Amino acid sequence: MRVLKGWQLYVLLLLPLAYIILFHYVPMYGAQIAFKNFSPVKGISESDWVGLKHFKRFIDSYDFWRIMRNTLTLSLYDLAVGFPLPIVLALSINYANQKAFKKTVQMVTYAPYFISVVVMVGIVFLMLDPRIGALNLIIQQLGFDPVNFWENAGYFKSIYVWSGVWQNIGISCIIYLAALSGIDPSLHEAGVMDGASKFQRMIHIDIPGILPVASVILILGMGQMLNTGFEKILLMQNPLNIRTSEVIDTYVYKVGLISKAPNFSYATAIGFFKSLISLVLLLTVNQIAKKLGQNNLW
Amino acid sequence: MYNPSIKESRGDRAFTFVNYTFLVLVLIMVAYPLLYIVSASFSNPGKVAAGEIWLFPKGFNVAGYKAVFDYSRFWTGFTNSLFYTSAGTMLNVTLTVMAGYVLSRRDLVGRNLFMLLFMFTMLFSGGLIPTYLLVQDLGLINTRWAMILPTALSVWNLIIARTFFQVSIPQELLEAAQIDGCNDFKFVWRIVLPLSAPIIAVLCLFYAVGHWNTYFNALIYLRNKELFPLQIILREILILNSVDTAMTNGSEAQAKQALSQLLKFSLVIIASLPILVIYPFVQKHFVKGVMIGSLKG
């Protein structure tokens, strides 16, 4: 019996499996309270069924469209900026022949990734401070009035997206650099022979070379459309920008854990709604990618 | 790129020029905020508050650092974070290596089923509230366990580890060991572990950075101030702006205000230091980890 012969493997798998069941599958079972009126006294399985009541309430609520719009525009903005820029940087680094300089650029651009989200937002606060922030000092040097970035809700999305670019551009380009180094050098040699300029080689050799990787990253990004950088947004929120900064995840957190009368079932329903749409979204974009003959996840 | 002896065409030279200009600009834009924070942290509190610092420190001063180091809650948070990071990472790496190796074994009956079980959690989750309720039911709220157990394993890292084992532990090694009468426990302990130093380094790095930098679980699971990790203390000071009066004790109101501004800069530096110090040494491993992760499993 192969199963018995390999019993020691199952012993090794025991703890990880126990973890995944307890901390991932049990909450999935617990998510049924989205369809119930959860009462702590009755517990998860004994609470009364209410069907889709909480989902209806969310979709009909005044907040629904605002939150959906914020979540989607923030994600799209993030994707529109955060997806192409690392590719540009990788292509650019790839054409820098000066080794020491190349190393420096990589070293410096990777570093912000390791900064914690709290410190990151702290840095953004300090940089954009209306009185002492470096950015405002520069704006004033150039002869403009200082901008109060935190009192204007319109700035929120840009601050979120561009500070994300600052933090992640280096780390995101690693994968493209790897793909670029995997391109067959004979293609470039043939290009040089035929008199192609560097720019032409970049367009016709390098970009097609990283396209498969890029499409996987894009698929993943689209599948994550409803998952915004929750921890960071929560830190950046204030009463003045809440109009543009409230997204699904922060709303769930507030309804479920912060509110004076926490509504576990309602919050779970909103979270469940999000997870479900995310799953469908990921499967759909993957299917589309497959149809187009590009790389896909499975 | 190759054969630099061939003279570049005018177009190529222009391309190279534009390219380097772009990279220099990127370099400046990424490095500038870091330089600004470092400079301000070493400056005179009055000059910082007056908005005079934009590149170089003025009126060299370590008052901000002193205020941070004198603050007892900073040290509580720091030691707590050290504990959560080391204990958490140890558990993480142990579980990840065990599961990663087992799932890399082609002769494991039910391998695909197990893999599916792990992978599905990346696609769908019960959500914030059911997880919170579970942690509550387990009685972990307000205990150190809440910082360690709910994040005991990351499936993403598990896949990285599994890919590593698949690629770098040859099937022949296992067969040879089995013929010599070596069982699976022994094989893992004597052969696999000694060969997996690179992946263990990568996993330690990923997990440790994650533990050190996260604040959200502490925010929802912990109430007792004695258990707070550093990131929560940072959040209070940097984000919520609630500087404890104990930190700026014994100075005039205005000086107090200036100092509480200055110590934010120092705090940013000190909090990032542990990771930035080891960063140059682990950068290589980190890049490797990202690349293993990008291989299709």
C-alpha cells in the first residue's frame, strides 16, 4: 500500500493541514452568518436564517455605489499606473550598461518595499505636511501656494497610488528583469546585424519577450480589483477624505468591528459579496486570457 | 549591450542618453524622501518646525532620537515585535518547509487534492469577521498567540518552497536513500534540510519582514498595551498624532510642539533600521525568492 508506506509524509503534513483547516476553512464555514442573523448567544450554526436580507440591504444602501465606485476607481487608477511603470523601469535598467550604476538603481528602488505600511504612511504625512513637508517647501520655492493635501478629498487617490508606486516600483520590476535576462541573445545579435536601433530592438524583441509574464501579472491584478490596499487606506483615512477613501474592506471593518453596534452578519455579507465577485472576476479574466492565447494561471 | 567596440549610431546614443536621464530621475525621486527624513531627524527641532529642512540637516541635533529612546512604550513595543517576529518566523518556516517538501513529493497519494485544498484559500476566504469570531472562540483575543497562530503559514510562500524542492531535490537522491533503507523522516532531516539553506533564508526573510511590518492583527486582536507591537506604537505617534506627554517632558509648550514633530522623523528611521541594516546582505536572497515565486508551480 503506497499510502501506508508514506505515512511519515502524512505526519509531516498534519500540522500545516490542521492550520489551513482551522484558520481558513472554519472561517469559510463561519461565513454562513452572512445569510443569518448572528447572535453570539446562539452561535454560528444555531442563529436564524434570513436568506439574502443583508446582501439586499447592502446593495440598496446609500453607501453602496459610493463604496463600489471608490473601490473600482482606486484599483483601476492603481493598475493603470502601477502596472506599466515597473515594465518601463525594467526595460530601462536592462539597457543601462554601466554595472555599478545599474546596481545602485536596483538597490535604491528595492529599499522602500521593506518599509512598513505605518512608517510609509507616516513618511507620506511628513512629506506632504502643509507647513514643514518637503513637497510643500519645494512648491513654495517654485512660487506657488502650499497645498493642503489632507483637507482635499480629491487628492486621496493620487496620494495612495503614487506613494504605492514609490514603494513598489523596484520590487515589481524584478520579475521583468528576470524575463528580460531570459531572452535569447541571438535575437539581439540578429537585430544588430540587420541594423535595428536599440529602440527598435526594445520594441520588437524585449517587449514581446516579457509579454507572457506581463499578461499573468495583469490577470492577477484584475482579479484583485476589489482587494485594495486595506491596511494602507485605513491609515490614510480621515473625516475629510472619507468621501473618496472608503472602500469595501474598510467599510467591512467599520461595520463589523469598530461601530458602536457592530453588525457581524451585515459585515460578513459585504465581505462575502466581495470575495465572491473577486473569484468570478479572476476566473473570467483568466478565461479571456486563455481565449486570446496568452499565458494564464492554470 | 554587446560589442561596445562598434560605434553607436546617433539614434542609439540619443536612446542611451534618454535612458540614463530617466534612471537618474527615478533614482532621485525614490531616494529623496529617504534623504529628507534622515536629514530632518538629525536637525534642530526649531528648524524642522519652521520648515527649513528640505535636503541637508541644519543645526545638527539628536534630540529626536533621545526622546524616542527615553520613551518606555517604544521599548515595550520593540521587544514585543522582536518576540512576535522571531517566534512567528520560526513557526512559519517550520510549517512551510514541512508542507512544501511533502507536497513536492510525486509519490504522495492525494497530492493534487491537498494542493487544491491549500490553493483554494488563495482564491476565496471566509473574510474578516468570521476569522475574528474564530480567534475569539479560540480564546486568543488579547494573547500573544493571536499574533502568531492566525498567520502561521502563507500559502504563497508554501508554493515557493514547493517549487524549490521540486527543482533542487533530485528524484534519484530519494531513490538511492530509500534503497539504503532511509525513511522519510530521516531523509528530510539528513538530506533535504541541509540542501535547503537558500530557501530557508528566503522564507525567513519574507516572513520576518511580514511580522515586523504588520499592524492590523494587533489592532483588532490586542487590547492590552503591554502586548502591543512596535507598529501600533508607531501608528499612535505618526498617524494619530498622539504624542505621549512623557516623551516631551520638561520643556516649554512651543519647544514641546517642535520636539514632537522632530521625533516623528527619528522614529521613522529607528523603526526601519532593523530591516534596512540587514537589507544589503539579504537583497540577493530576496531577489531569488521573488524569482522562484514567479515560476509557474
